[in-house]
Amino acid sequence: MAKKKTNNSKKEIKNTNKKVNKEAVEAEKQISKIGSSGEIVKLIKIVLIVTAVMLVFYLITLVATGQAEKVNKETEEETAEDAATEIQYDYIVIGSMLNKDGNYYVLIEGEEDNRLSEYSTLIQTISADEDAPKIYHANLTDSFNKNYLSKEANYTDNMSDFRVTGTTLVEINNHKIAEVFNTYDKIKGELNKLAE
């Protein structure tokens, strides 16, 4: 009988050991699951911190080198260009400005004329009227128009001899120069007259 108790005790110990081993294995699985998800959380935190630090250093570098202002200027210029493309001017080459039929004007725009925006505003007002004459633009900074800028003006129908000294409004009627407005007061006066 003592032998049977010993065998039963051994079986119970084995069963208990198996239960303990099973529970230990389950506990290890749970710990490894918690550990791996905890590592993922730690990894995500580390990545976010590193990204934030790099972003701060990038911004400091931009400010220190003056690139931040340059980026802001470029953004503003792009916005201004987008707005300017909405206003569609008809540009013309000075050498061919007498080639169009009818009565129209050509605003020859001098370089660095700070009144061009004022003229453009008046021209927009004029363009809103369907009966108003067409107003074309010719920019003296354009490579095709640079040769027409001179120290002395020559308002002739022979375009190879035609010269202006700066911003000039030219009225053209039937392929001939009808009138020339070459001062601020004259240009503004004619544009105001057309805007009425």
C-alpha cells in the first residue's frame, strides 16, 4: 500500500509539474506578447522624437542661413504670378505694332516704372467696356523690344527708326501712329479719357 501511495504521489507530482510547466509556458507567452508590443511602442516613440529633433534642426538651419525668408518670398512671388496670369494682357512686339488692323493702343512699358500698376488698373477698367479700343502691352525688357529704347525719342511709322525713352502710350489707327503720349500726365490723361 505504501508503494501505491508513492506511485500516486509521483503521478500527482508529475501532473502538478505539467500544470506548472503549462502555466509557465503560458506566462512566458503573455510576457513575450507584452514585451514585443511594448518594444513597438518604444520604437514608435523613438522615431517620433528623432523626427521632431530633425525638424527643429532643419528649421533652425533655415532661419540661420536666411532660407526661410527666401522660401516665403518665393511663395509670395508664385502667388503673385498666379494672380498675374489671371489678368491676361495681350503682348505685342514693338516692331510689329503697326501690323494690326483698326484703332488700338500700345502701352510700351519702361523698365522699373513704378506707375505700371496704376496704368494696368486703368487698362482693366477700360477693357471691361466692350466698345473700348484694344490696348496691347510691349515690355522694353523683352529681348525683342530692347532695341527700341533710346536716349532720344523718334516716333515714326518706319519701325526700324522708331525709338522711345521710357514708358509710352501709342495710339495706332489704320497701320499708322496717330498720337503718342510719353509723360505720366499724358498717359494717365488718355487712359482716364478712355475709361470714361
